[in-house]
Amino acid sequence: MGGQMVRNVTPRKPEKALTAQRVKNATEPGKYFDGNGLYLLVKPNGSRSWVQRIVIRGKRREMGLGSASLVTLAEAREAALQNRKVARAGGDPIQKRQEALAVLTFEEAARKVYEMHLPTWRNAKHASQFINTLQTYAFPKIGAVKVGDVNTNDVLRVLTPIWTTKPETARRVRQRIGMVMKWAVAKGWRQDNPAEAISQALPKHERTKAHRKALPYPEVSGFIETVKASKAGALTKLAMEFLILTAARSGEVRGATWSEMDMDAAIWTVPASRMKAKREHRVPLSPRAVAILSAARDLSDGSDLVFPGAKRGRPLSDMTLSKLTRELGFDVDVHGFRTSFRMWAQEQTDAPREVAEAALAHTIRNQAEAAYARSDLFERRRQLMRSWSEYLD
């Protein structure tokens, strides 16, 4: 043979003893040595692969570097040199490669992050949105890429098609990709978050937030009368009016339970787990709100839910109240009734801003101000909600 072939013996050979031609011509079974412990192994069945003999932490080991049909001599030499450097520095290139192989793909990592955060999301809708948006926009493009190899170009490939056409969705996809990247950093699989490094490569979004459509407060009482006269279910009507009277969010009302209600004290205590700000919120109930609860009690399905849906023990769906509003011909959002209440409080009452904001369970964003605002202003809110109820009546 024209190449350097030795069987089962480790000869002293100068570095780069092989050439590309010798590798190509090496067909006889045996070991063809190069430098840095690298040799070409030709087996009797004709398979050809690269192997490196290397001392790792005082112990002689052998590690495969891939098929000779896929890995060139130059690539094998580079890999052997890097492995040797790692070993001389006290590392273990075999363990390092095994750890690299254990790195999850982006899709696998995303599903892992999804499972980890599942117990912490406020509801099933938020949880499903996380995985569904990634499944729709990210997985088809980068799902199979190792999470440690995802780069800024990969993230741009996901976001560019939807950045201007679906800006809100794109922002959420970017944020969710970032969550996966941060988890990968914590695992030691990468050093950076490419979702944060692409700001200059994307056009700026207009940050003007579309406000929820709200009914002018002088028209809210007419809306309530229209609801009462409609053919909607009795509990749906009660839920809608209760939502307006308490200025609460739809999810808070639909998930309300009897154990949260103190009818005698006229207080509805919403636990922190069901509040957007994750803080318990006490709602003062006007006489009309208490009357609505009494009527709902007579229609109870026996579960703890105040406003159950068609199936026993299940709350009204999140579309029930929205659908009723549209079917009655009102082009407004259910959430917009909170705006109606806020505008009424601002224009028709002398209630201080902090009282109206507390009625909406809004958090104080100024940390210094929040540190001193320990009271929930409950008694002042009770008078405000009573006045709102009287105004609507």
C-alpha cells in the first residue's frame, strides 16, 4: 500500500503522515495513522472511519470521529487537534461530546419549558397560547435545531414573516423563544439569548395600544335593560349585570365561587390566584349586587360556582358574555365596561384617583408610592360602588 498501515501497534509517526489520496486509496483492512493519535480504521467489511487514540486524565482512550465518507482528512485532523487541546487542559472530550449530543432540539426544549411553567400560568388558555404559537411559527423553521445552535438568523427567519403583519403575535413569539433560550443558558447549553440580540434587525412597531371598545357610561343602564329583556339564559344575564356593577374582569366573575362570597357583610373576596396582579382583592357589593347573588343562588346547579355554564361544575365560557353583547347589537368589549365605570368615576364623582383605581384592582406602578399605599381603601370604595349601582338604576 502507498499509505502508512500498521495493525494493532502504535507507531511513532510524524504529524500529517496521511494525504487525501492515501486516504482514498486505503482499502486493505487495518489502521492508517496520522498525527495527534488520529488514524483511519478500515474494517474487513469495507467500512472506513476515523478514530483517535488520546490520553484523558491519565487514561488511554479511543474515540470515534465519524465516517471517512462524511468527514474529510482535514476535518478529522482539526477535530483530533481540538480534542487533544481539551485533554491537555484536563478536560474530557468524550464526555464533552456526549453532553453535546444530549442537548435538546429547540422543540424539545420548548416543550420542556412549557411543562415546567404549566402549573404557574393563570389559566389553560395562556398555557396553550405559549405552545401553540411556537408550534405554528417556530417549530417548522427551527424546531429540529439544537437549542444550543439556534442563532440570531434562525430567530429572524421565524419572526420576519409576521413582524409587521402580526405584530402582537410576533412580539409574543419572540418573548417565548427568549424564555426557551434563557432556560438553555441556565442549563449551560449556550451563553446568550439570540431573541434579545435582534432588535436592530427588525423594524420598530408602533406601540400605540388599541383600547378596548367601551360603551359611554350614560348608555350602560340602557345596555343592562336590553340584556334583561333578551332571551339569554338567566345566569348569563345575572353574570353580565354583576360584572358591570362590580367593575370586575370577565374571568373573575365567571370563576366566582360561593365560598368567596360573604352575603351578610356584602363582600366578595377574590383570591390572589385568580387575580391578574396575584393579590387578593376585596370587592364591596352594592345592594343590587347582593340581590343578583340571591337570584343566582336560586338557580345554582349545586356546585360552588356562582355562575355555572351549561355543564354542571363548569363556569360560563369566556365567549358567552362577548357573544351576548354582539348579538344584542353592541359593538363593545365586555372588558370595556371597566372603562365605562372609570370614566363615570372620573367625570361624575369626587372620588380620588386612587379609590377608582383600587376599585379596578389596578396596581400602583410607582414603587415608592406603592410602598406607602398599604390600605385597599375599602370603605371609600364601598360608597363608590353603591353610587355606581344607583347611577345605573
